[in-house]
Amino acid sequence: MITFEEDLRNSVKALKEGKVILYPTDTVWGIGCDCTNAAAVARIFSIKGRSDSKSLIVLVDSEFMLQRYVKEVPDAASQIISVSDQPLTIIYPSGKNLAAGVTAEDGSIGIRITADPFCSELIGRLRRPIVSTSANISGEPAPSNFVDVSKAIVESVDYTAWHKREDRHRHSASPVIKIELNGQIKIIRK
């Protein structure tokens, strides 16, 4: 077991080197990388056995960072973010400054502002958003806890965080909504 600080340093170092990490998010366990590194993003698709035509979710640490990676944040999104008391992923019409493969084919991007201390600090130290896709082979259930992560995933990543490995609380993926520039909202996942 290592300290929280050492775990953060090791995770940030791996991300800065273009590596892929396994880490606890504010929802389920995830596989992540620097979302501006195309090679690392491609590796995540390979690890998951997932089609690269599917987009990935990105975590940011603030609305300020969100503004740097979304072309235009709809007013409705800002209002929802200000009142949301749980993790919520919002699909925005158009992302920017992201590696190929992160956005959907139509240019849209799913982003969640994390409130989790580990994730927030990780993103803050990297100074860029990170990919956050569930730590499972495509089509399998998302791992609620570290013990639910398959051995194949653990062996495929470059670094596995120690933070929350002992956590046995049941966690689930965040709700996902899509917000258009005109304010129209569509629920994608409850």
C-alpha cells in the first residue's frame, strides 16, 4: 500500500508519459489516459476491444476546464451543472482540443465534472482532462469496485491506482444527458 500522495504522483507520471491507468472515478472504476494523446486513446480502444467509432467520456475538474474542451456550452448545461448533486455526464454538441477518437463521429463529446478528490487532483496536476471509460471489456458489466475489474484489464494497463481498492460500496455509472445548443435535452442513460 502506498500513500495517497505517492499514488497521485505515480498516476500523473504515467499519464504524462502517454500511458494508460486504471483508477477509481466518482462512479465506477475506469481506464484513463490524457485525452489529448491520440496514441493513448487508441490503446484504450484496443484494451477494451471496443470499436473506435464509439466516443469516450472525459473528466474535467471544473467548469473553467470544460470551456477549453467544448466549442460552446449551452446555457441549459450550466444551469444543470450548478444544481446537480450527483455525478452527471453531459453530451455537448461539439468538442475541441481533444485527440482523435475521443469525440463521437458527429463531433459531440460526453464530459463529466468530477467532484471526487482523487480524480480532481489528478486532473489538476495533469492540467488536462482525462478519458474515463469503464474498466471492462466492451459488452461486459462496468466494475463497481476494484475487485470487479477483470484480470485481463489489470494486466493491460500501465499503472493501477491504489486509492479505493478496498472500497466495497456498490457504485454505478452516471446518468447521461445530451444537451443541444437550443437547450433541448435528451436522456441517454438514467
